Amino acid sequence: MSFAFALVRILVVVAAGAILGSAGATSALAETYSVYVGTYTGAKSKGIYAFQFDSTSGIPGEPKLVATTSSPSFLALHPSLPVIYAVNEVNEFNGKKGGAISAFKIEDDGSLKLINQVSTVGTGPCHVAVDSQGKAVLAANYNTGSVISYQLEPDGRIGKRGSFMQHAGSSVNKQRQEGPHAHGVFFSADDRFVYNPDLGLDKVLIYRFDPETAQLTPGTPDAVTIPPGAGPRHLALHPTLPLAWTVNEMGSTVTTLHVDKSNGGLTAGPSISTLPAGFQGSSTTAEIFVHPNGRFLYASNRGHDSITVFAIDETTGKLTVVQNEPTGGKIPRSFAIDPTGRWLLAAGQNSDDVNVFKLNPDTGRLTHAARKIDVPAPVCLLFRKP
């Protein structure tokens, strides 16, 4: 093993200890958080909901409607201001083709007040992200396969458009991959690059990002190819190592990616199934996150209705299945790990609930805490310290 890689491994251990280390350190992190829930609106849901979560006991409070808005499916938090951004996953905004991004100010009582809205130009926006400096907001348009970026004003208002990047092409599945379907936007840790999994192209597109102008330009390289028919959906970056993973919706797999931090390039490694051996039913993946300690990876299965837990080899990035835990709800479109790293909350889109799981940061394993709350058509969960 080289001295450089040995040093990286030491830094990982130190970072993990700083985050979760001793019982005393974990207790110091334990507190109450607000959890905001993005939903699909319709007969039951009216917009964004919120509830309190006690990270000591794992007990959630009663949810309440905090903003009335159309299908705010995914949410993102401003890094320093009390502002939340939501994509409105619709196909028409202000009488024109396109979805929207909405900016909301978080009031003292936790309710949300609309600041402004802008068009995503493309239809069916399905994911939103803000850079670590709070200078730009980005959204991915699933239906029309594009990515849009906007500058953010000092008060969090959405400002001038930075870029609109239209994808082109197709892949092997002519029913679902007849054209591009951008499915997420993910910043590198240093904000120099943006990664965009495109389900329709079986690629993760790579963009350079200018925080001053919110402009995107194709990277060099400009993409990495995922196995044909896999359908990359979301991406998770390791907190310290040059590794990332895509969760592939159509293939129910996770693909390991090696990251070149000098140019943002990605190299595809092996893929591993998220489903248990012998499973014969219909299922697709949805969400993926790395635990804050960098030792475990979590992915959700819709149809099998479970969370798969993987252990991460800190040298190679190889994944080993630890557990496949039922979510208790139907169609876990997304989930979230609380800031203490000791709880996982899974959103059951079709069962209208959020289930609570105790998470062991030493083993990665999940245990259902026999607690759930009723939230209509939950899609995205976002923790925030009040």
C-alpha cells in the first residue's frame, strides 16, 4: 500500500471518529430537528409538510402542512439562510411548458413563505440542489432530459438564469430510454463539478460549475457510461475518499465509480444488485446515501419495498451486502439519515407514511423502531436544525 493511500485511510478514520466517535460525541449531537417532507399533491397532499424529530429518542412529532404548492417532490436547503428550495414536478408553469423551482423562507414557527418561483423550462423537474456556498440552485428535468441553473441572490431569492443544458440521445430500452431523462443534480465536495445521472442515456454527465455565474459547461471528460439498460437515477459521493455510486432504477443495481478529483472524471467499476437472491417480483431502485462515517451505503427498492445496506471497503470501494430491511411502507421513493447518524427515516409514497429505523453506526444495520407517522404521498425528507 502506498504512503498516500495509507494517509487517506488514516484521514477517513479520523473523520469518522470526529463525526460519530465515542458515545459522548454522539450524545452531544443528539437534539431536535425539523424534518421537511416533499410530496406529490393530489387528493390527499396539499404541498410541503413538516414535523419535529427527537434524535435522542427517535420519536417523531405530528406532521403539519407548512406550504401549499404543486407537487414539491424534492427539496434542498440553503447552506446558511433559512430558505428551502423545491422543484414543482409539473409540466406547465405560468401558462408555458415547463416545471418550476420555488424558493421559500422558513418562518420562526417553521412554516414556509414563498419568496419567488422560476421556470425549469423543461418538464417534470424531479431533483434540486444548492451549492455549498449558496450561490446557485440547479434542477434536473426528467421528462425532457435537461438541467437548468440559476444564480441565488444574497437573501436566497432565485435570480438570473445561469445555464440550460439540453441532453440528447437514447439507450437500449426503447420504452423507457427513447430519449434523455435527467434524474438528479449532485455537486462535488468542492463545487467544481456537477454530476447528472441520466436514466435515458445510461450515463452520468459531468459539468464544470462556475459559482459566480451559475454557469455549467461540459467537463473533460463529459460523461461516464453505466451498463446498458441500468438506468442511473441518483448518485452518492463518499465524504472523504475518491469514490461515488449510482443507484440504477431499471436494473436494481448500484455501480461503483472512481473519481478523478483533478478533472472531475468518473470511471465505472463493478455493479451489485440491491435485491436479495431469488427475488422474482417487479422492483425498481430510488434513493442512495452514504452514511456520514463513510463506512456504509444505503439504497431503496420500490416494489420489494426495502432498504439495502452495503458495507464499503475503504481501500477498493467494493460493496458487500449487510442487510435487506423491509421499510414497513410501500414504494420508498426516498429516505434520509439524521445528522447524528443514528436514525433512518423512510418515506412510503404509496402508503402515505414515514417509518423510523434505528441505525447502528458500527454495523450499519437497521432496526425498525415500531414508529411511523402519516404523511400523504411523501417523496423527499430533509432534516434541518430549527
